[in-house]
Amino acid sequence: MRLAIDVMGSDQGPHAIIAGSARAVVEHPSLELILFGPRQRITAELFALAAASGCGSVTFSGA
């Protein structure tokens, strides 16, 4: 399943959306999420989550 998610669509800011998205992908590996929002903010949040969890890989595609 593929879902598009606007990371700026939360009253709690993009951190909550990005963290929840990361958990969903870990729990459901076949899930594909496309995150929309400020690229630098998404990148920073994902790398911080990867570092905190010990995950060695974050992959980006697109422009």
C-alpha cells in the first residue's frame, strides 16, 4: 500500500507525523509512504530517528 502524507498537517508539527510514519513502516514493511513538506525538515527528522533507533539506513528518492 502506498500513502501520501503531508508532514505539516498536524497541530504538533512535523515531528509527530514523521515519527508516526517511521513506526508504521517498521511495523508494516510492505507500506510505502511518500512524505510531503519541507525537505530539510523531513531529512533532519528522519536522520535523528534513524540515529536514535540504531537504524543504519535512510533512503530518499525523487527531487
